[in-house]
Amino acid sequence: MADLLIRGVDEALVQALKKRAGAHGRSQEAELRAILSAALLSPPRRNLAELLAAMPDVGQDSDFDRPADSAEASDVFG
């Protein structure tokens, strides 16, 4: 396993890392490994266009038309 040295880290980041590591009950080093692993080894998230393109065709647009407005339909709390 390789070693990694990072110089010039902002003190606010160091404090945030300490706080996050403590909240998860692990060392700063273990927390940083977990953060790097989650950021770099997790499957990439798909954007909205990709998600919409992957949706199956479930019918015609007319299947989702709203019914014509009527007094009964507009009084949903009555």
C-alpha cells in the first residue's frame, strides 16, 4: 500500500476532518481513506438526462392528460 503526503492543507479542512473522524469513531487517517475511497472508487452518478433516457417507454403522452376542469374536480377539500 502506498503512502500519501499532502502539504499546505487549510486549517479549516483539518478541523473539519478531525470533527468528522470523531463523529465516525475513527482516526483522521482512516476517515481520509474513507473519503477518498467514496469519492474515487464509487460508481459515477448519472446526470438527469441519462436517468430520463434510461426510463422505459410506458405509454402515450395522452395517457397522462389531465381531465377537463369541472367544479367537482377543483373542489378537492370539500
